[in-house]
Amino acid sequence: MGLFDIFTQEIAIDLGTANTLIIHNDKVVVDEPSIVAMDRATGKVIAVGKQAMQMHGKTHENIKTIRPLKDGVIADFDAAEHMIRGMIKMINPGKRLFTPSLKMVICIPSGITEVEKRAVRDSAEHAGGKEVYLIHEPMAAAIGIGIDVEEPMGNMIIDIGGGTSEIAVIALGGIVCDKSIRIAGDEFTANIEEYMRRQHNILIGERSAERVKIEVGAALPEIDNPPPDYAVHGRDLMTGIPKEILVSYVEIAHALDKSISKIEEAILNALEMTPPELSADIYRTGIYLAGGGSLLRGLDKRISLKTKLPVHVAEDPLRAVARGTGIALKNVGKFQFLMR
């Protein structure tokens, strides 16, 4: 171990539209919503992560909350840099004599353009990254699930995050075919907001819609052990007075139906593009689901009915990508698919 290794901090970042996770020394040290609260006048950062999330939708004119990532890519460069910097500071709080140089592995959506890739790399370098490597999300998810990505065996991974759903077939340490669509958790949340407005004449915020999705979200109108009805609070569009209504998982399944159909379509598309030898492998191994979206009740069953293939949900799917990114960080030399 050289002298410079002491001053190098190695971190793996799962930079997500909804949540950002940082892994340091094999542990998830930061797991925060991807959001920043800033002062409108000075542009100073007031809060990052959970604290900023508590302000979201409740700010006055001097404060604005920004979600720097949209559809899996950086939409606000400045805010993204502040967010990455703020979250790196959370790793070991307290004053330090020196700032260690950072070696980072960051995961990116597979359908990302060169310009968007550049934005991620620049943000990371401005936040203190000396060596920055990039890895595609489905690849990170596969490694995180525990699949041996180097072997000549085809595996299909579906990573449903906040901004994008990534569908990829992986073999021999590379992505053979992939499909990235910008329909995922955020879209589900928007569908719920829209449904409440249309069906119940009630206006709810993004955070409330997110809660509804977690409490009673479902992909099928009939599921085993259904969740109890959930009380939603919002503003009555007719009277303007706050009110409460009860929603059931069946309603939410209807609200999300269109978006889930689009994801199913993309899966079938990806299966059509798959070379026949790998199709044979996928028939045996099935499909792996990762990402927060895979926690939607009955989604695995629905995809299985559509594709007639076995569908496995990764354990702790929210952290599968982060785990994989962490493993890639430890084996930077071994994995050829890491991009400098």
C-alpha cells in the first residue's frame, strides 16, 4: 500500500433519479433521496437528501427544492454537483485536515447519450473525483444480484428505478441488447396524482402520491394478501377544502395499468432482439427484477404471465444496483466494461 493510497477514498455511487446511495468500505453509508433545497437569492445549499425532501412541496418563495436528475440523467448540472458534494460529506462528518482524493464508480442508465455521460463525469470530477469510472445500471444490478456476468450464459435483468426502466440481456461481461425506457417509479407517482384528480376530484402532492404507491400500489387487480385501504389527504378541487378519501389497491392497479403495459411492451421488444442462443438460456434462467419499482405488488406475477417465463425479484432490490457498483469498485482492474 503506497503513501497515496492512504489519501485516496474509494466510493461507489448509485446516482438515482429518486434515491442516491453511496457505498464505502463495503457498507452503504449514505442512502438519501436525490433532492437539494437551495436559497433562491444566494444559490446557497440549505439541505440535501432527507432534510430537503421534508421541504419538498412545502417551500415559500425564498427556498426552492430541486431534483437534479430527471429520467435517470442530470437535468440540473449545478444542483447535481452540490448534491454529490453534500452526500460525500455525509460519509464521515466532522472537520478533517485534508480532503482525500476520491476514486469513484458511478452507475448510469444504459440508454444514456455521450453528452449525458459527460455531465455525470463532470459533476463527479467537480465534486472531488480524481478517478471516475462509469458502469451501466443493468450490469451493476446483475453483479449486485449475484450473477456471474463474465460467463457465456445469457441473463435478462430488468431494473425499474425512479426515472428509467432498464431492460438488458447480459452475457460474457457485456450487454448484448438493451432497452431503456423513461417510464418508471416517477411515472407511476404521476399516474396516481392524475387518477386522484380525475376520479376523486382531489389534488394531492408528489410526496402523498409516493406514499399511496408504497402503501397500496399494485400491478394486478387481484393479488394474494392485499394491503388494507389507505386514507389519502388532499385538497378538494370543487370546494378547495382539505379532505380525506380511502383508496384501495384495485384502484391503483387500474391507475398504473397503462404505464406497466408500456414496460411489458419494452420487455417483449428486448426479448425479440435477443440472439436465439441467449433466448434459450433465458428460458432456463428466467428474468431478474431489481430497483424500487420491482417492489410493486404483483409486478413479478404480471410480467411472468405476459412473458410465460419465471421472474425472480432480487433480495433487497432497492440496493441491488448499489451493491453491484460497490463490487465493481473493488475489482476495477478485473471488469473490462467499466468506462474511464
